[in-house]
Amino acid sequence: MANKKSLVIVESPAKAKTIEKYLGKDYTVTSSLGHIRDLPKKDIGIDIENGFIPNYEVSVDKKTTVANLKKLIKDADIVWLATDEDREGEAIAWHLYETLDLKKKETFRIVFHEITKTAILEAIQHPRTIDIDTVNAQQARRVLDRLVGYKLSPVLWKKVQSGLSAGRVQSVAVRLIVEREREVDSFLSSSTYKVTTGFDLGKNVILPAELKTQFKTHKKAYDFLEQIKGSRFFVDDIETKPMTKKPAPPFTTSTLQQEASRKLGFSVKQTMSVAQRLYESGQITYMRTDSLNLSETAIQNAKETILKDYGSEYSQTRRYKTSTQGAQEAHEAIRPTDMGVNTLHEDRNQKRLYELIWKRTIASQMSDARLEKTTATIKIEKAEEVFTASGEVLLFDGFMKVYMESRAEENDENGNGGSKILPPLNAGQELTTEEITAKETFKRPPFRYSEATLVKKLEEMGIGRPSTYAPTISTVQDRGYIEKKDFEGDPQKVQIIKLIKNILSELTTEEKKPSEKAKLTPTDIGIIVNDFLVKYFPEIVDYNFTAKVELEFDEIANGKLVWQQMIAEFYTPFNVMLENTNEISKSEATQSRNLGIDPKTGKVIYVKIGRYGPMLQLGENDDEEKPKFASLPKDKKFEKITLEESLPLFDLPYHIGDSPDGYKVITQIGRFGPYIRCNKTYVSITHDELFTLTIEDAMKRVTDKEQSKTNNIIQDFADGIQVLSGRYGPYITDGSKNVRIPKAHTPETITLEECKELLANAKPKPGRGGKTTKAAATKAKKPATATKAKATATKTATAKKATTAKKAATTTKAATVKKTTAVKKAPAKANK
């Protein structure tokens, strides 16, 4: 192949740039910018009747890319398809092969786990053909997910709310979060009494100890302390045990996501984005993998680094075996490409993630840590119960010199460990204490999922694969089914009994329950969609079914299952479920609830899902008088709100009183929560203050807000134009348009004429969704009034032309689709 012109095609420009450094002048490296073709966006794109044949098309934004690739291919003798090594990468290579009309004898497929010169040259020496079984596994996933999304989403539009969508793995993730939230809501806390003390060993040394027994009631704890009044305490036994701690294995995709969340505070999406950049720049191996394996080269590289930096006693070669069922996507764990490089001079996030990967990989090849754990049992003269005190001594740090894995979130929210060392003790030694405390402790409800623990759960259940975790978690949040929230702990009363110098006392204190940070919780619409799917599409959200599908994808990739057969077995019962939803009413689907009768009007109050989400309705739809509606406050849950809680909400806006200027002062719930409004001044308040604020308190807040606005005024011109100091710097406003002040002008000295000119040239203020506001749009339309008739005539003529063109395009498209379908199978078979 020497001296032949080669074209190497990869997915991303960053990857292309890195690879180009390692290849000679006979190689041109370019990028396909991901998939060059896919299922169409506007329709399902699958021929269900004829074996679920996908109708792939080149999207408009990729036509230029395809044209450029075809030009480069004309000048090349050999084409190397160097897309990623997973199923998605294999499918991209196959789409390139078909779309670019490549020839088998001139096209080679190469893969590598790391973007290094050695790996790339090695791959070129050992090319292969496209693995059509792997491609078919990707096609099966794509077709199955498209069938679920395109067939199920319209059902949700009709039965629940327009704009909703469903997905196979996403719906299961939502179910997990909904079920966990219900576990938290239904949790009944119970308490026990934990007895602790500190034995005085002299010289300001205190030995903390805890009673082995916990008491279930206040009385039993009290009686125990009463019983041991005047008791003596002796060291009964001292037990010392050697312990070893082993390092965690190298990172897979899911463990990297979990550890980056705990140690660096990264979201799953952020972790994958930063890891992608590290991979493309040649710093780490491929970041979508289930494998724990390290190459022999990497193991030797790690050993050399450990011997050089830490010494031979810290080196211990380890080879890990992957236990994950169906681990197919890659052949090596995530590791640095050069173990001798322990840090990077990149941006902060790349540096932090790289160092985490380096430490984990190096630690995996280091010696066990050795510890000694000591437990002292302390006998009570007047009771059978015993106190215990324990501690551990680190004898040899081993791998802990470099890295310590964070504890699971369920055990330690901060991921912090630590241990104490016991002072010297002797069997039979008498100990003294002045204070023993029995404190009420409460059992905690289950933890809500964080992004990291959700990934861990999905992996444990065999749901999804490395490439699906980040988009799954992002999607359910983007769709509004799940939100990330902080939960502050509510205060709770705690009973404490103290025995101080043989005198018993009791007290009640108030402590906050533990808080939860950045936890995933379902929205009302997420709960309703989940319940609808669980009831009417149980197989779609069944955990075992979803895990079984992943195994079937693996069988397709291994050539043991025909993908169309797998899809057909799924689609037949799924289609029956779709047809069975025709008779379901919207109120049944959305779980509309009758809360009871309004005592003022005698009308029924419902909580239901409206066009814009959860709401309250007073009265029936067919009453002569139209029903009255009220928004559901964010602190009230759709399935829990009561009649009593709903009644005041129909009194909104609530008139508190009038300002000294005669303006009404009201409270209301808006898009961003509860607020006070007085004339044009708005002040945010809490839900609890909607009906409890006095006019005096409300006016104070309004005055404070107006005063803060006044303080922000730099210049106030006569005709409503102001120069203000804003959050992002000085700006000009006329009440409808805002414009930033250019650096050439000084806010304090800019003139009225200059302000008018800047406002006139400013773009109209965008509204929701990026659309121009109604007021701005109206202004923009005015100059065109004189030519309205002409514009209408032109529009009509254009519409006629478009209709004719559309008919012709439809005919052409039908012919093209037919031709494409016929051609599709041949290249795949030949290539295999």
C-alpha cells in the first residue's frame, strides 16, 4: 500500500486533527461529523409491512459533507473507515460505505482503542471489513427506539398532553425515579436510642465508645441509664485484627460517571463531554466501554511509572476480568494513553478528569493497603450490655498513597472516609466517665437517585449500555419528566436522656433532618406519564423486558439472532397495546381527581392536566357558567393536593389592600412562582405568604424594590428613555426594548439622541422560544402596510408554485425510496 494516496475518515474534526499528526504525506484525514445519514425526522422512516426496512436519508445539513467526501474519494486510492469501535461507530462506517458508493477492494475498516501513533499504525497493518452483525445490532436498537417513540408519542399527545414523547430506556429511568419518590413519600420513620459516652483516660485523652445495644423506646433507654447509676467500667477484651484493602479496578464508562459525580461534581453529560475531548486529543483510551481489561503494554507502562515514582514495594500487577453481562462495546478500560503523564496543561475540567483517570489506573496496579483494626469491649458492672470502642492503624498505605475510591453515596453523602486510632489500653483496666447520653436517632428514608446512583442502578439491572446513560439522563430532564433539586431537611424534635455524675435529666431539642443535594425527582407530568405507561404499556417499562432487549442486541451483534425477527416479536404485541388505548378517556389517562365540593358555590373541584400542565378546575365543562381555573403551586403535588389546600387558590389574585397612591396590592402565582404586584412593581414571595401578608409588610417590600430600581438609574430622560445599571452592566431601555451601551459611550454622559439611535438599531426583544414579542412584531409590520395587497398577491402565486412543486417532489421521492430500498442489502452482504 506504500505510496498510494489514502483517505482516512473519522467522526470528529478534533479526532482527525490528532490522527493527522501521526500519518505521512500520503494520508489525508477528514471527518464525517458523526452520522451522514439517518432515519428521517418528519416521519417514522420504517417500512413495517416489508420486514421493518429502514429508509435512511442524508439530512440537509450533511449534504455538503457528503459532497466534500465524494470529492476527496476521487483523489484517493484507498479509503480507511476509522470511526469509533462501538456499534454506533460501526454503523457510521457502514453508512459511509453505502452512501459514498465505496468499493470493497479499495475500502478498509480500522479500529483502535487509543489515538496514539503506535495504535494507529498497528490498526493500518491489521485492517478488516465492516462487521455487519455489529451494524445490525445498532440498526435493531435504532428501529426499536424509533417504533416506540413514533408510535407511542402520539398516544401521549391525545391522552395526556400535547408535546410529550416516550422512549424505551428513558421511560424505564423515569419509572425508577417515580418509584423511589413514592418510597420516600410513604416512608414511616422509626426511632431508636443510641447510647454513647467518652471515657477519660487522663492527660486530655478521651476514648469515645458506643453501646452495642440500641433501645427501641424512650422508657427502655431511661431504665438502662437508671440501672447503671454508680456503675464501674472495665476493659474486658481487646481484639486486634490485620486487614487489607484492595484498589478499585480501572474505570469503565459507568464507574467513571459515578466517581466524577462524587469527586468532581460533574453531571453524567459533562463527564462524557470532557472525556470525549480527552480521547480525541489522544490523552485517554476510548471512553465508552464495559471492559475492565488493561493491555499488556499499559500494565507494563504503569509498573514502570510506579517503580520510578514510588518504589518496588508499591507495585503489584493485576489483571481484571469483566463481569458485566454482554460487555461488547470495547476491549479495554478507560486509561491514560501514557501512564508516565500524571497531569495535563489543558482546561481545568480536562485536567481534573484526566488526573482522576490516571490515579485510578495507577492505583489499580499498586499493592494492597495494610491496616490493623483494634476493638475494645468495655464491661458495665451493673448491666449485661457492653460498650465498644474501635479504631484502626494504617501500617502500609499501598495504593492509598495515590487514590482512594469514594464511598457509595448511600453510606456517605460527601464521599469522605477516615478512622481513629485507639490509645493504649489493657485488659482489666478500669475506666471512668462523667456523662453518658442516650439520644433518639431516626431511620432515614431511601435516598433519592443522583445522576451517579441512577447510572449504577441502570447498570446493575442490565438496562442500557455505556453510550446510553448520559443521553438518557439528559433526555428525561429536558422533556420535563424529571428535575434535579436540593431537598432541605425539615426540623424534627429529638429526645435526649443524660446521666451526668449519676444524675438523670431529660431534654428535647430540635435538629434538621439530613439534606439531599442535586437529587433527581419526578415532576407531576413525569408521574402521570409513568403511571399511564405502567398501566397500558407494561412491557415497555418492564425492567426485565428492557434488560432482555439489551441481551438480544448482543445476540444480534454475535450473529446469533436475525434483527428483523427480534423486532417483529416485539412489534406484534406492542401494536395490540396501541390499539387498546383508543377507548381510554383523557381524564382516565391523566388521573383527573374529584377533590370535593366547593362550600361557596356547591361546584365540584377537580385537579387535572391542562394544556400547560397541572391545574385546578372549579365547575363542569358543560355548565352554563364557564369553569374557573387555578394554577397548581409548585410546592403542591398533583396526586396529593387536598380540597382544603385547593380552595384558597381560587381566590387568587388576592387583594391585600391599596397603596397610598391608590393602586391595588395583590398576590398571585405566576410563571416563576408567587409574587406581589403593585402597579408595575413585582416582588417575589413564598407560597406561605400568599394569603398571610399584611398591607404594611407588602408595601415595605414594594417600596424596597422600587428604591433598588431607583438606585439603578444612571440617567432618566423626559420621554421614557432611561440609562440603567443592570446585572450585566449599563444598558438603555424605553420600556419595550433594551440595548447594551457600546464601549465607545459613557453611561453617565451618553445623550438622548444617541440613546434613541441605539434603540432604533436594536433587534426586537425575543419572547419565549426565541420568537419576536407581539409588540415588537406589530411595530415591525407597520411600515409594510402600504404594500400589504402586493405581498398577499405574491404570497398566493408562490403558494400555487409550491403546491405544483410539492406534487412533483412527492412522485420523485417515492421513486427514489423504492430504488434506495432495493439497493440497500447488496453492499452489506458483499462487505460482510
